[in-house]
Amino acid sequence: MRTSNRKINKTLYNELKRVFIQLIADLKTPGEVDMFLKDFFTNIEYETFSKRIAIAYWLKKGRTYDNIKNNLKVSSATVSFIQSMMEKEGFKLALQKIEAEEWATKWADRIQKFVGKKK
């Protein structure tokens, strides 16, 4: 998608951004989010954003540039760019959410195994 270099009214821009943010916040389930993103983004855009999160997550987990490049089919420049972005609050928040979900899933599985053995 091409974007225009012409700037819109700042008040209108802020309102458009507010509506978009509220829309994202109102999506209730992973299924709703997936349906929206698949329809809203092109396949390439969706893949690009997904890869950005994966790169940040794998960097935080200690994977090497080469490992990330080979698995995700991205360039060193892309990995470097994402590494530089990881200090931004949005990336930090996203990684915290992913790690919290990962932790919760791990412990839910452990509890389920424990409870299952008691029967």
C-alpha cells in the first residue's frame, strides 16, 4: 500500500488514531484479532509484524543473529533494527505479555499433570 506524503489535519489524525486504538482494544479473543488482522493487513504485512515480534522474543531468549536469520528468513539488518527497537516501551510491553502467557501456560500444564495423577 502506498501512503501519501500529504499531511492531514492533526485533530483528524488524532481522532483516526484514537478510533483505531479503541478498535484494537475492543477485540476480545485471539480469533477476533486474527480475523481482523488477516482482513486488515496484506499477507506480507501480517508476516512482517509477526516476524518482528519473533525476532525480539528470540533475541531476548539469547538466540544468535544467524539462528534468527536462518529460521525466519530475514536479513542481519532486520535483526539489528529490531534489536535497536527492543528498548522502546511498546516492544518491552509486548515481550512481557508473551512471557507472562508462556509462564501461565507452563504452570497450567504442570498443575494439570499433577491434578491428573491424583485421580
